[in-house]
Amino acid sequence: MKNCLKAIFKPAVASLFGVLLAISFAPFDIFPLAILAPAGLLFLLLGVSPKRAFWLGFSFGLGLFGAGVYWVYISVHTFGDVLPILAGLITAALVGILALFPATACYLSNRYFPVLDRTKNYFAFAACWVLIEWIRSWLFTGFPWLFVGYSQTNSPLKGFAPIFSVYGVSLAALICSSLIVFAFLFYQQKNYRRVYINLFTIACIFTIGGLLSLIPWTTSAGKPIRVSLVQGNIPQSLKWSPDHLSLSFERYQQLTETLWNKSQIIIWPEAAIPMTLQNAQSFINEMDKKARENNTHLILGIPIKNENGIGYYNAIVSVGSDLKVYLKRRLVPFGEYIPFEKYFSRAFSILDIPLANMQAGKPFQAPLEIDGIKILPSICYEIAFPELIRSTDKNIGLLLTVTNDAWFGKSTAQAQHLQMAAMRAIEMGRPVLFASNDGITAVITPDGRIDTSAPAYEPTVLSTTVQPTKGLTPWMTNGIDPILFILLVIFVISVFEARAFKKQLSNVTVTQPIS
């Protein structure tokens, strides 16, 4: 019994640290936990084998993603109409797959940089973790949720984002985690000078981040514009029901009626009209006429049937002048399309999610241009991909996200989604217009602050003025290359440190006298 308890103690503690990391993100926003929780995991990794490190990392991942993306169950069970036990198994499978990423980071750090249990290689663990975060952003279509850096949108460390994106913020936070662990080790050795150096280094990292966040990377472009974001709050259970299609049309018309002559741009969220553009053409023509009469523009989410008439695009259209269209580029796996369809289509047909046979738009599309202002559109979780957002026209003045987070019920998903949009604002130095069906509808400033937001889970309109910006942040200019170069340098230095340490050990072993 004692051995059994001993065997599960460390994995249980690792899972607890994973949960603590999950609550460092929105809506809790306890950003110091994103430094302390990985520090706790790193402390557990000291002196263990690579295999043991893998399972500790896996346990940490179970806690992190179990507490962080539990809302997948709501989508699958409540709106996918899947039996609770099956929905639970699907959610557990996703959590287990995601947990493999921190497990791999822990394995790599202990396999190739075993001096982590000593007082060298401060940065190897952090570099391994950030590398795996980057891989997770694109492997198997990518799922860039709960990166450590996202927790720091309200901390001084966000200052690294305009230069190195969220990955640089993750690296800074995780280096602080390592410094805390080694400060503790130095304290045990009564090496107080090194303790002070480590703590001073942490203070320097935060100070540098804070000073960087004061730099105005971008400047105002033109005059502020008046915008209105309409939050229809259409229940997901009714949205796609043929018997309730009129609810969306009536709700959005009603909420918009007083806005036509007050706002330059009116925005409706993702799939605000639950009918294809082709089938809703008369309604779209009517909205276009009203917009032209009032010299305004309406941007709305609506599905578009593709050219062959079989599949669909998740799209944004703009009316009020010439029709402008944006087609979603990064689709939600198993929600909007089935990856590896040959293997998964039969298993996931039970989900019966509307319009699941969607197709992706072209990788590079022109931004929406309204009254001389270029607006970079994104739909739903596209805003979670830093490189996708960066890859478009650099002359944009605003970022726009339309989404329907009602799929995830009243959960933490909405706040997490908005937090990632805030990180894109910081990276790009652009305001973000975030229009959601049920919340959180908000406007985010270029420094990542929520300027104004609407109450969630109720029909409402958020009207405000927004200042477009111009100029390029270092992230927009250089992309991912600088952070990958930094990781490479850390790995090279860490390899030499590891080799030197192994050589030192072998020399000690050889020269040790035989008793």
C-alpha cells in the first residue's frame, strides 16, 4: 500500500500543478500561477529518468487540459446530442492526446539535458516547452490553446509579444520558472549569492518586459471610426433548427434598426444568418440597400455554398458597397470538417454537427477594405493562430474576429478565446473587434486591454469608437524566425553544458580511489 501511494504521489501532484496552470488563464487571470505551476513540475522532474519525466509531464497535461478544455464535453454532448458516456470518452481522448505534448517536452528536457537536476542549464526546460508549444500550433492542423504566454496578457511579460509573439512570452515566463527552482536549490546549498542573482534576474526579466510594453510600436492611422457590434444571443439549440430560422433574422434586424445612421461599421457575429448566402440573397440585398442609404457598412457571418454545390464555406461578407467576402482558412477539426476522413468519418458522423462538410478558403486573401481602412477578418478560433494572423496584408488598420462560442455553453471557453484575441492585438499593435453570438463581445486596444465589453448571454449592442493604427511591430516584420533562433542557441549551449557535465562525472568516477 505504501509503495502504491508513493508511486501515484508525484503524478497526482503534477496533475494538481497542471490544474493550477489552467486557472492562470482567463477568466481567473492569476498570471503568477503560470510561473509557479511549471516551477512545481520542474522540481518534480529533478533527478528522475526520461521515462518517469514523460509520465509526470503527461500527468501535468491531464490536469492542464482536463481543467482547461473541459468545455469540449459541452459541445459534444449538449449540442452534438451524443450520449454522456461517449461524449466523456471523446473529451477524455482529446485531453489525453493534448497531454502528450507537455509529456514530450518533459521527456526531451530530461533525456537530452539531464543536468536539469543540477544547477546548470537554466533554460533547457523552458526551450523544450516552447518548442513543443510551437509544434502544437500546427501539428495535425494545430490546437494552440492554453499556451503559457496567453496567461500574461495582464502582466509586464506581455511586452515581449510585439517582438517574439506569444512564444516569446511563454519563454520568458518559463525561464522565470526555472530560475525559481534553481534559486531554491541554491538556498538548500546555502549559496545565498546565487539565490539573490536568480531572484534579481527574474526581476530584470519582468522589468524589461514592462519597459518593452511602454514602446508604441504602432501609431494612429486616420480618424477614429464608430462601430457597433451586435450580439444576438441566439440559443445554440435553436440556431440551426428549421423551425426557428426566422429568430436570427428578426433578432439581428431588431437590434440593428437604430444603428444604421449612427455607425460607420455594423458587425454581426459568425453564422449570424443560419442559411447560405445563396438562399438568403433577398435578405442580403435588403441589408445592402439599407446600408447604402445610410452610408454605412454591415459585416456579417454567413455560410456560402461552394462552387460544386456539395460543401460549404464558413464566411464573412461585407455589404454597403461592393460585396466583399472572406472565407475561413483554418477550420475546426471534427467540427467543421473531418481530418483523415477515411479513418474518422464513420466514427464522428454520430456528432451530426450542422455544416460539418465545410471547406477552407485560400491561404492568402485580401483584407476587407471599408472607407480606406483595411480590416483583417478571422472567424472563430482562427484568432488563436499567431502566424495565420501575421501572414496577411501588413497595411491593415484593424483586426476583426466574429465567433459563435455558444457551442461551449456557459464555460471558460469564451474568456480564453478573448484572451487569445488580446494577445493578437499586442503582437500586431492593432485594435481587435471581437463580435460573438452570446459573448464575450468586446473591443480590445492595441496593448491588449479590454477597452469595452458587452454583458454575456443576453441580446445587446456594443457601440464605441475605435482608432485604427499603422506601422509594423518586430513580430510582423520578422515572424517566427527570431524565437526559433533563440531556442536553437539555448539548445546548443545546453548540449555543451550537458556534455561537459557528463565528462566531469566520468573523470570523478575514474579518479575515485577504490576502498
